[in-house]
Amino acid sequence: MALRLTPTSGAPGEASPSAALGNILPFRRSGAEADPPRRIHLSPPQLAGGEMQALEETLRSRWLAPAGPIPRAFEAAFAEASGFGEVLATSSGTAALHLGYRILGVTPGDEVWAPSLTFVATVSPAAQMGARITFLDVEPGSWTLDPDLLRDALAQAAREGRLPRVVVPVDLYGQCADLDAIVSACDRWGVPVLSDSAESLGAQGRGRAAGKGARLACFSFNGNKIITAGGGGALVSDDPRLITSARHFSMQAKESSPHYQHETLGYSYGFSSVLAAVGLVQLRALESRVAARRAVFARYVAGLADLPGISFMPEPAWGRSSRWLSVMLIDADRFGADREVVRGALEAVRIESRPVWKPLHLQPAFRGSRMIGGNVSIGLFERGLCLPSGAMEPGEQARVIEVIRRLARA
Ligand SMILES: *Cc1c(COP(=O)(O)O)cnc(C)c1O
């Protein structure tokens, strides 16, 4: 079968990932049933325009490996976009986190501290390395790691002689954690900070880019993130030694000798040139994506905030969220329907929405882990709903709003 790389339909910037698939993949829908209204996804991949040409040039160049000039060009562009001096592009955000844990020296039995309200990938590499995870609650003003709780818990841990190997704040749904306060609490005890900024490229905290000020930060270019390469990630730092070391581990820890000498063992975590070519084009759209996501959020607020029992993820005065996802809170008693009823009503008309992350200390996979605090995370999980937040056609977001409005207590 000949692969056709030029789509015959689908406008540039078309949000739906499925539009052109029929032309290039050997399968078709049966076609007998009438087309239902287009499904509205939570955060679908979006093309910036120019990806096709970049891919074609890359394929022609024969630079396909996770090495060479294209990943390097992506790293240079990402240094610019992220505000960090040193960048290692990786095969995923989770791989970047794994490398971060490795170069910070996490070993079995070490403690790793992270907020409970996050995606599992924040801590799964550390848990798989044998670390014990301690979860902490988030603060209600930003939904990110509570610096006061952290400061007290660190002092207590220091008294008990069990300080964590690393603290991992998470920039949640496009919102930066209060990194200055977190870093100063950790500096007091010499504990490094690895910022999981996978959801928050383009956001700012206290006037600085997401993650800036942490020893290390990681980002993701997965399909649902604000910038996608179809997969990929980055580990960044302002310390060149850390990124040099991470780069070594990311390429199987090969020493520079013709016979592949290995003093230690690494991983295959490089970023393919093919994906880097897509990522380079996508990065150029970052600023406009942030503006678009913030506009989506503002339209939800304008369309729903007057309803009883409805509120939205707050934005603290010191932060500027990218609003990667628009998140709404539903007080069931006042609104007249709970989060799951709203989610079900949206799903019934092909609109995807999702509960706020289930706190990790409630996940069976982390049974027995220590949790410090927890009421804020649990409350947000019970009431929080992530709404479609990517590019939507005019009228589509109005449809989402209309479905929710109809459920409100009269
Ligand atoms: C997406 C995400 C990751 C993982 O990134 P991948 O590229 O999917 O491996 C890590 N942490 C958080 C908070 C995320 O949302």
C-alpha cells in the first residue's frame, strides 16, 4: 500500500485528529450509519500549519534518528520557549521525570514527596525505582502543592532524620505551583526540587516561566498537551552538568569508545528527529495557544459563572495560568446536579469531560503511602470537572455551555 503523506482534505489548523486518517491508514468506518455530531474532545491535538512540510523535509534529509541536527534545533528552540539554559529532549514527559529521578540519585527506600492531586506519571518512575512516595495536600488558592504544609513537614522530617531525596511540585492544569516558597522551604534542608511542569508550558508564576527556579523541570509533548509532537518530553535545567548527565543516561550510558563501553546502565529515551520536526513547528504556536486557551476559559466563566453552585479553578494574583484545561467546580446541593450527572449529560451528546485527577493517595497502586493533609485534594476530586479546552468551532463551546445550563436548578 502506498502511504500518501499529503492529506486530500482537512484545512490547516483542523482540530480533529481523525479527519485525514482515511487517506493514509488502511481502514474505514462502515459508513452505513448516519454521522453523529462531531465529538468534542477534552484537549485534542491541533496542527499549527507547516507540520507536513517539516515532516517531508525531515524524511528527505534522512535524519530520522533520536540524534543529529533536528532534535538539537528543537532543544535550542525549547530553551528559548521555556526560559531554561539547558534542555534534553526525550521520548516522553515520563522519561524526562525518570531521568530526573536518576540523576538526582533516587535509590530504593528513598523518600520522594509530591502533591497527591496529579497525574500518576509524576511519581510512577520514582515508585518503580523503589522510592517510597509521601503525598501532600494542595492549597485551595492555586490547587498546587501547599508550601506551608511542606515547610512544616520538612522540619518534622529533619527532626526525624528522614528528609526526602527530592520534592516534586506539579504545575497543575496550566497553573504554576508557588515555586519560590517551595524552593526556599527545600533549600533550608538542601533538598532539590524537580518541577513537573508537563501540563503548564506557557504559564507563568511570579513573572517567571513554569518550572523556572527549580533544580530541574520536565515538560511533555503528548497529544493532549498544549504543544504536541505526537509524543515527547523535555528535561530542563540551568545547570549544564545535570543535563549532560541526563543526556548520557538517555542514550544507554554509552561511553565514547568504538566498542560501546558501559560503566553504568542507562535508557533509550532520545527524541526522534521525526517528532522533533513536528515539535519545532508546534512551538511557534505556543503564545497563540495560551491566548486561545485563556479565551476558552473566559467564555466558560461568562457563560456559566452566574449559575448557583458553579465556580472555577482560581488563578492566584502571583500567577498567569495557560488554562491548559478549563476546570469547573460543582456544588451539587446548590447547582441541583452533581459532577457525575453533569459529566454523563455531556457524554450523552458526545462531549468529553473528565473528573479532576483522583488523588494518588486514594489509588490502589499507592495503598499504604503516607499522606500529609488531604481534604483539599479530595474535595476538588469530588466536585471538579475538566471541560473541553482545545480549539473548538464557533458554536461548539456554546453547545457545552448550553448542556450544563439546562441542568441547573431552576
Ligand atoms: C502528561 C503528564 C506527564 C507525562 O507526560 P508523557 O509525555 O505523557 O509521558 C507527567 N506529569 C503530568 C502532570 C502530566 O500531565
